[in-house]
Amino acid sequence: MFTALIIACHFQNAAACVQITDIYGPYKTAEECDERLEEMLGSAMRLYIEDKVPFLPVTITCRHESSNV
């Protein structure tokens, strides 16, 4: 099983980061998780562009349930 995960950091302070974890998963395949990541990334970028939220994704990954990442 895979969980979609994005880590986004403030663009002026790399130490100020948030973890965005998908609430719809986990997914059985990496491909399903990757599709969800694309949706999540689109939403995150819309927040940055339209609402001027100063966080940019720095890590975009599908975490396998046996992984500590």
C-alpha cells in the first residue's frame, strides 16, 4: 500500500515546512498513488498562485507502508 505525501516549505524560510498527507489513500499500486500526487500537486500550486500561499513543494513522493520516509 502507498500513501501520497508532499512536503512544502516556506519560500523564504526552508526550516518552516509542512507535511501534506493524502486523506483518501492508501493506494494499492504506485501508479494509483502517483495519479493522486498529481492532483494534490495541482491543488498545492493553485494555492500558491491564486491565494499567494508562500509554500512550495520540496518533496513529492508515494510512501510505501514499509518505508520510514
